[in-house]
Amino acid sequence: MSAKTRAFDWASHPLGPIGSWPRALRVVLEFMLSSHFPKCLVWGAHQTTFYNDAYQPILGEKPEALGRPFPEVWHETWPQVGQIAERAWAGEATFMRDMPLTVTRHGFPEPAYFTFCFSPVRDEAGTVGGYAVTVIETTQTHHAQQQLRAEASSLEHQVALRTADRDRLWSMSDALMIVAREDGVIVAVNPGWTAALGWREAETVGRHVRAFVFPGDAAEMDAEGTLLRTVIQRRQVHMRFMRRDGQVRGIAWSVVAADGFIHAVGRDETNEMERTRQLAEAQERLRQSQKMEAVGQLTGGIAHDFNNMLQGIVLPLQLMQRRLRQGRADEVDGYIEAALGSARRAASLTQRLLAFSRRQPLDMRPTDVGAVLEGLQAILRSSCGENTALTTSIDHGLWSVRTDLHQLENAILNLAINARDAMPAGGALHIGAANARVPVDHGMGDGRSGLQAGDYVRLSVADTGTGMPAEVIERAFDPFFTTKPIGLGTGLGLSMIYGYMRQSGGAVEIDSHSGQGTTVHLYLPRSEEEAPAEPPPALAASAQARRRDAVLVVEDDATVRALVVELLQDMGFQVMQASTGTDAMALLSGALHFDLLITDVGLPGPNGRQVADLARERLPAIRVLLMTGYAERAAMSQELLGEGMELLVKPFDASALVHKVQQMVGVDDPAPPA
């Protein structure tokens, strides 16, 4: 402001040039301009206005105040401020705190508050030549103080109301209320105590709580006779108390310790306890009846299924026996597979029965759900069949869970098979895994009863099948309940999953409507430990059993893949197989070593050339044999193939494959195929 003041055209102003100003004006003005407090100076008969930088925010929308008469600058407040200015002209200093003034801001009048001091300024002759104003706007401070006073008043009012409410509750409540010292000596009881137990306040205060406790329950209290440890260990205390007339009443207490005292609220549960006892006896009788009914249903249902499975074993064995006697040994392979299939189904049923009865303890370990889904891809595709379009999704940053790996795999396979059966004409099946945080106030859906707040991984299996009506969903988790025809289901699948989820601290939820498909959600509790980064047991065993001349066969046609694998095994190779590019890449990314990769070019997911590129990146010395059923692939062989790669065009015979493999790995076939 000092520069702006010097630059002002004072020659045309009534004060005249700066050099002609009185010395008192120049001295006071220099002091004001250097001050960090908001100040202004009013001088002379024209009440010329000077101000410093700190005063500018107070001016707001009055940027041209310099040199103007002070009454004009603050014309909207002059009716109040003018009186104080007149006192300054009269030589009187004035201090005002939080003075309310209406100022013009943003084009509108606005109430504001200011604290300021008017001080007269005298010239060399001792005459008042003007006055200095030090001012601070206190609008926000004033409003804050008003709000604090209002809140304090409201708080005092609320405290008074709450105190009155507490006193009324103490006097009017039917509940028993007592206050005791930490050593158990009672200092106050409410009328509810007297109404329930008959002991008057004068007979109670000053005595130990133990004096009113039924002798058989006195052991619940500390040996030292204090209640504090009991309160800390158990906030809910159930004890029997003696009435004054000798009756025994069961009281449920809610107890808390605070400020050196124990506060307890009790409720007489004597009648409820008797009703509970009677209900428990009735429920026990009902459970016994239901148990006998369930045993009968179990034995009947399991006997039916086992008889079917035994039939599927016995009959093929008998037919094998007849064919061997007839010299028709080439026809027995189908019977062997039929018998083995029935035996496997029987073994699976016994495992499910053991899991359902919880005779198999859960092996709870940190588990990577995403890795489990990846590892089940092949068996899921095989189980669902060609009519089911299977897709999976795994959220990035998926948490580890603490669960039983084998039970989780069984649950996923069971749900996938259920979904397949719900889509007899084919459809889409999606299995996804995502993190889920269940809040404290979450709503319990059907099938999720008992799910606690916390972090979970939600595994969802969704199909586009026939869906389930509400009455089926209601019974879906009941043991032995099934909608499948006799012989095609035991009714234990979903009940087994329900038991597994409850036993592992999770939950299962069904979302389905008739004709709109079904989604089953498994909530698996999050593990604070990360799942170990180790290969599945089967892969680990293969990794430990490495040998040279290991071959990976990748082919989506199961028949072709099986024949190629068998041929290579006859040649003496160690062979592993995959049905998709994704499965192959998973094997190549692991700890296994391969010397030769034989892959079809047209694969689901990543194609054969992409699989080959990954293989060469990890194992630079690996040889690659590409197979293709497209003639144009052969014509493009120079573009398709890289160094160390060969191409075999389908259809090819066994000798062609053997010859090509011998060329690539440099071994002789010890047992050429016929």
C-alpha cells in the first residue's frame, strides 16, 4: 500500500502534494503502513481515508477507498460508526468489541461483527487532525461462540432430560437394578428389586450380594468374595436368588463395571426357564423320532443306490467271465470300464456320506481359490460335456481362504454337475470368485443364516438352466431331498455342501427362480495367511520324478489325445497331457521339464503356436511338433513354424507320428506299432 499511496495523484486532492502534509500525518501514516494489523487513518476536514495492506480484506468490494472521505467509504455503516468518529474528533479514544454492523458484500447487505479501536491523532499544535482505526472482523468467531453457547445450552437441557429419564427408569422399571462396590457390597437397589425378591432397600443396602444368592450358585462368585473378575469374564450372568419368603428365582443379569462400581440389570426368567426346560424335553423327543425316521430313509435310499451300483459291478464281471470262456477277450474292455465306473460311484457315495456325518474332519489350510478353479478346468469341462459352455472368472487380488481343499473341490464339482443336469438341452455355466466384505448390519438371505460380519471370498456357480421354485429352495439343503429321478441322485449333495460351509465358518446361498437359472454362492472365510505357492500334489510328484524324454501332449479332441499319449508311452516316453491352451500354459509355467511339445494348432483359448512360444521362452531347448487338421496350415508352414519346430498334418498314421518324433528327439522306437 505504501507504493500505491505514493503513486496516488495527491496534487489534485484537497490534501495537496505529500511534501506539504503535516509531519504528524506523515509519521502516523508511515507507522500504519508498516503494521501487520488491519489499520486505517482518517485525516483532515475532508476525512481522507488511508489504509494498509492488512485492511484491504475488510474493504472487500471497496477497492477505490484510498483518498475518499471515510463516511462515503462506509456509508452503509455510518449511522453507527459516525457517532464513534465524532468522539474521536473530540479527542476521545473508543474500543468496541463484536459490534454488529450491516455491510454491503456481493451487492447485498450482510450482517457482520467487528472489534475496533478509534484513537485521535494530534498535529504539531496538539489539535486533533484525524483519527486512527485498528479493526478486526470477528463475524466467524462471534457465530462460533453463539453456536457453542447454543450447543452448551442444548447439552445441559439434554443432560437434564436424560437424568430425569434415568431416574424414571430406575423407579418405574420392572427389571431388577442394583449398584454395588467392586467388593460386592450393595450401595443401591431400585423398586424393581423389592418387587421381584421382596427385600426392602433398607434390608439390602450395605450387605454383600452373596447374602441373596442361592447357596448352590454362590460358587459362581470369586473365592475372595468380589464380583469384579466375574464381571470382566462374563458380561451376562445367570444366577438363582433367594426371595425373602424362601422361594428361589432364576435371574439373568447384564453386568458392567465402571468408575469403581458394578452396575447390574436383572430379569426374572424363572417361568421362562421352566418353559424352556419343557420345550427342550419335547424337542428331544421330536429329535429322537426324526432320527429314527432319517435312519430309515437313509438306509432305504442308500440301499437302493448301492444295489444299483453293485448291479453295475456284478453284471459286467459276469459278462466278462462269459466272454473270456467264449474266447472273445477283445470285447471285455467295455465291461471293465463299466465295472470301474460303478465302483468309483460307490466310493464317491461313501465319501459324501462320511463328509455329511462329519466323520471326516476338515483339513483347514490357507487355500488359493483361483488356483483350485484353474486346476479343475479339465475335469469340469469333461464332467459338463460339450453342450455346456463353461466360463470362469477370478478377481484380481483375490484373498486366500482357510478351508479344506478336497471338500472345496468336491463342492465345486457337485455344483457344476447339478448345473449341468439343470440344462438338459445345454446352456452356459459360469464359475466366478470375488472378494466380499459382509458388513455388521448385513441382511441374512436364505441359506446364509449365521453368516458373521467379516471378509470372505464369494465363489459363485451360475447356470442358465430351469431354475428352482421357492418351495424347492426351501428344502434344497435337507438331507436326502432331490428332484432328480430315482437312481440319479441321493439328495446329499447340497446338504453336504451346507454342512461343509457351516463347519468351516462360511455359508451357502441360493439365488434362483423358475425358468431363470440358478446361482449358488459359497462364502469362504478369508485367511490372514497366504496360500503356499506350491504345485498340486499330483504335479509335485511328477516334478520329483523328472526324467529326460518327457513329452507334453496338447489336444482338445479326447480320442486323438488318448491315442497319441498311448503311442508315446509305448515308445518309452514320460507323457503329460492337456486339453486346452490354458491348461498347457499352466503346466509349462510350473516346475516340470519337457523335452518335446506336441500340440494341436487350433485349441480352445491360446492356440498351439502361442503355447509353443511360451514353451520356448521357458525351455529354449524344447522341440515342438505342431499338429493341424487344416490343409491351409500346411501351406503356411513357413510362417507358422519357428526354428526347431515341425508340422504334422491330420489325418496321419501312427508310423508317421513315430517317425517324426524319432527325427526330432533322436531316439529309436523300441517297439514300433503294428
